[in-house]
Amino acid sequence: MCRRGRVTRLVIVGFVTTLLLFISNARSKQDVFIPPHFQDINHQIETSILLQPIVQYLHSKSPIEDIRGGIDFHSSVYEQIFNVHSINSVLTNLNFQQRCDLYFNNLYVENLNWSLDPDDLDIHYEEGDKLKYQYDTFKELFMEELKLGFSQDTESPLHSISEDIPKFKEYMESMYNLNWRGLMETEQKVIDYLSIVRIFNKCYISPHYTSQKEFTKAQKKDLTKLGLHDKFRESHDEKQLKTEGNNYENLENRIHPWFNFRYPIYTRWTGEEYSDPRDIHKHVTSMKYKSTKGKACFLSQFQKSFLGKGLVVTIAERHVDDMIRLIHSLRALNNKLPIELINYKPISQNSIARIIKAAREPFDELTNSFQKVSKYFPQNYRQQIPKQEIWFIDASVAINERYQTKFRGWGNKLVALFFSTFKEAILIDSDTVFFQPPESLFGFNGYQETGTYFFKDRRAGPEQPASIRKFFTKLSPSIIDSIMFDIPIMSNHSLSTGFFQGYEHTMESGVVVIDRSRYFDSILMMMQFQILEPTRNRVYGDKEIFWLAMAANGVEDFVFNKYDVAAVGDIGDPIFDTESQKSLKICTSHPAHINGEDGNSLLWINAGMSFCKFYDDLDYTEELRILGPGTRHTPESLRRIYSSPVSISAAIIPPDFPGVRNNIENEPNINWGPSPYGTYSCDACVWCAYSQIGGLQEDGSDNTMYGKVIHFDQKQKDIIKYIGDIWSQAV
């Protein structure tokens, strides 16, 4: 979760430029058109559709308690449909497929050439845009630009303009209101966009015909009892456009223009090359492909091709050393799962050869630390260390060239998840280090029950702005979605996560376990979240996209590991001398995850095995200056600490508390934090976790909260050391 680089200044500079253009445009278009339904920011809550008794009645029968705080925003297509048809005529006459046809037919009524292209639809959002939502922040950031705009409009001298001038105050408010309406218009575009994806998924990607039939049948019966049964008549436009390409193939091309609707190129470690995933299953699984009966869209055929279980890693040239280390550590853990390395930019032939060598050549010798753990392994362990079944998948041919830049960086992981051939996949960062066989994750109770297994991130960082929490609530299924298509509204399962409680970070995506076939529709939604700037740029990296996209798709079956993320290492602080405290602490750059099944063993960590992953990139004189007083190191000794393998003897899961617990005992007051001197080492990647926070108050009360401390037994420490040495010595 460390953030490399300082981007705030760049964001603000770009944002100021945008605002100057915005003010100029506003002055030249004083009567700029704002769609009528944006005049009131709460129009969706008060809309006539939601106030209709039939809607309120059906919503009241939902088994899900609506705790969204009145936030319910729906697709504009519904406005078009229900301006022509009464709701009860649709619900009492149309079966599920007919409702799907009605919805998508009305997209053609509105625009024959519609498609989901965020650039064509002018859907944009920069990270700094979140600062536009609060009036005070808006004024503070852009006061000079607002003064300049007012000066040019009124020919007033710049030095004479202040907030005390009523007309300038009115001008600022008008600029803010125009800005606000623009924000709301963009948000509604995103709602419309993702509603189309969600309803397409429900209608065509994951249809459950029996349950859909029962849903519409029960609804019709219920409404007929109430005497509601208007006749349904297609409008003239609907009749005219009924056969205007409203079919699977046409729809999937319009909804997913980023996809070329062809398979990637699959290359085995032997050099054998394939262009169809069904041709490679004989090498990786005993399962047999079952062809789709009848004519199906490409996406359905693609989904049907998923078979077997395996590990999926995104790969770029800069990841090759970590990939070799990962492969060696997996071999040491007796991994039998095939591994797919997926990218859309090819790596060099030399790197491919190095990876194949790491996967296939016998281990010449084991590390010295193996002597302590040999008793835990079979006698012929060295001879049985498995060779890895490695595949290289080039996804570039399958992604529309116009969209490839939208998957740069963290987006590569979503590309890897989408284009894997496995039905059940474990998506892994190349710098992940497992201490237990990854295959064991498929046997965890949470995965067995849901087909997902996610891990929590540090509950630290700045508070999540309310505008972002509200935005993602608005993207979730609407009441009309639930009534028309049986897509449930967002429940407490999502809304109770740390993200919606104000934490910036909820999920750690170094390891993601998912049944890709079961959740293929949600993976399609993840890809759209990555493509859209307003969803991609409101979260840090890829990690929140996994579960937020599932929730937006109306699927909340995801499960998180029972335990919050831990800090692992040795108790204490290797960088600073600190005063003795009741609270224990571990300072580390490695988010660590405790086995959710046993509660006391280390499952995996992120960021490799070096104390500081970026030790080669740092200026240690500058690092010491940043760290400030209290450190006992020289540049040379600090580099030795940073480059050394991390020593792991314990784990601390700090108290789950987002706020500050001040006390008079000089005990820690936050669960995750910097050094005692307020600085973060290792380019802001080292965080300290505390076993307890709070303490005595001046009034004699005690606000102490306790976390969980795990001291690993000797067997665990020896295995951790062995795997760590394998990882460290692989390159």
C-alpha cells in the first residue's frame, strides 16, 4: 500500500488548468444546457418512478433491508420506458427475456449507433476531481482562478476582489454550482453506462432460466391479485427497431468495444503455440470441454472454455527477477498447479528463457536452512521438487489497440484475470511469497461456500471522502433493477466494509482467489471499472475494483479472510531507538496474512522478502534526512538493513479502530502508523503495527484497545526461514 512518488502537485497543476478552461467556457456559455433531471441533485430520489405505489409495494417485499440512506440512482433508459408504458403493464405481461429485449430495444430507440465508449461519451475523472465536491475546498484551491474570472467578467481590478464582496460571493457560488452539475452529469453517465453492463450480464451472460421464470411468474401473480393488469402495447419506435440488431453478438460488441472477440496467443514452455484455450486443456487438466449447444455469443463460448485450476501472474520485464523467485519458492512448496504468465506487452526471449529455466531445471542444491526443516518433508524431497507447467499468454491480440493504455500498471492484473484459461484461479503478484501451498486456498471454507477468497488491506491512510462512498453506492443496483430484473440492491455485506465506513483501503490484491466461470459476469464488470476513469481513479490501484465491481454487478457473494492484515517481523523497531511501551510493535513493509482457517500460521506476504523492496533505488543520505532524529544508523548500515531478508518470528494484527485514542501514558494512539518521529522509512513503505492503542485518560478512565499478537512456533519460524532463503537466493 506504499505510494511511490509525489503526485499531488501534478494533480493540482493539471486541475487548475482544467478550471481555467472551465471558467472560460462558462463565461462564453452562460445559458449552458443542463438536462432537466439535473436541476435537482436529488432528482433520482424524488422521481415519479420510485414514488409509484407499485414500486414501493414490491420494494417493501424485498428480503434485503435497504440501508443505503436513500441513495438510489437508476438508468435513464427506465425513464424512457416508463414514459411510454405503465410499470404494471411491463411487470404483468412481459417475461424475463421480453424485459431484456425491451430494455435494449430502447437503447436503439434513443440512438441507433449507441456503444459504451467512455471517450466518445466524454466520461472523464482525474484524481484531483474529488476536491471539487466540497464548496470550501473548491474555493480554497481555485481562489486565484475565480478572482481572475470575476475580474475579466466585471472589469474589476484583481487586488480589489475579496470574499466580502457580495457579487464575487455570488460568482463563486454560481461557478461551484455549475461545477457541481457537471459532476452530477458525469456520475449519471457512469450510472447509465454500468447499468447497461449489469443488465446485459443478467440477461445474457449468467442467465438462470428457472429462477428468472419463477421470479416473473410470482411477480405477475402477486400484482394480478391486486387487480393490476394493464395491457402492454409496443410503441411505434419499438416495433420499428425490434429487429435492428438487438442480438447477442451485436450487443456484446457494443458493450465491450475494448475486446477484439478473439482468443489470446497461448505459448507453452516447450514453444508450442495455440490460439484456442480448448487446445491447451490436455496439458493442464483432466477436465473435458463441453461445447455450447445452439448459437451463443462469443463471451458465452469464452466462459464455457474455462477449465481446471491454476495460478495466474501478470508479467512485465521489470517483474522477471521476482517471477523467478516466486517460481523457486513455489517449487519448494511442492506446487502442482499450472502457472499462466499473462501480459499484453511481450517480454524478451532472454527473460522467457530465464523463467523456463527456473521452472524446469532441477534444483542443484538447497539452502543451508533446509537442514532444520528436512524432517518436515519426505526423505526424497529434493528429487521430487516438481517442475512447473508454465504458459505464456499474449493478450495484446485480444484487446482493442485503442484501449490498451487503459490497462497499464495495475490494470494488467485484470487483463490476466480475464484472459486466463482456468475455471478456478489464484491471481498472484509476482512479489508475493507463500509459506503454505497456494492450492490449499481452494479448500478454505470461505472459498468452498462462495467461490471467492479475498484478503484485507491495512486499515490506514486518509479517510475515504464521503463523495466517493456515495458515488459507489450510486453505482450499485437500483430499486428498479431489482423489480425489473431481480438484481438485488446493495446490502449490509458491502456497506459494512471498511471502505464504506470511511477507510481508504479495504482489499489487498496480492492474492485473489476466484471461480472465474461462476463470476465471469462480475469479471466483465471489473474490466469496465478499469476502463472508466471515474471508477478507476477513485480507488488506489486495482484492489478495490475486485469487490466493488462485484457489488455493482449485484453479486455480493465475496468473502474476506477472517483476519485483518498483519505486520510480520521481529518485535521491535530495527530503524529507531524508542522508549519502552506496554504496546508491542512490528515495523515492516510487508503486508502479511494469517491463515483464516487456523488463526495462527503465516499464509503469505507481499513485497518480497527484502526488508525494503526498493533498497536499490534509494539515496541513503537523503533517506536518513527524511527519517529525522532517533535512528541509530549510518547510510551504510541502513542499506544493509533494507537489503537484508526480513526476519520473521511474530505477527501483530493491530486493533480495528479507525480513529485516534489519545492517552497520558505515551502509548500509541493509532493502529497503523509511522515511526515515533512521524516519518515513514523505505520510501513510505514501512508501517508500524501496534498490539494495543490507547491508555489512561486524565479523568482516570482507560480507552485501551487490544489487537492480536502471534508468536510463531519453532517449526513455523524454520519453514519461513527456509522459504525466505529459497526466495532470496533464487536470483
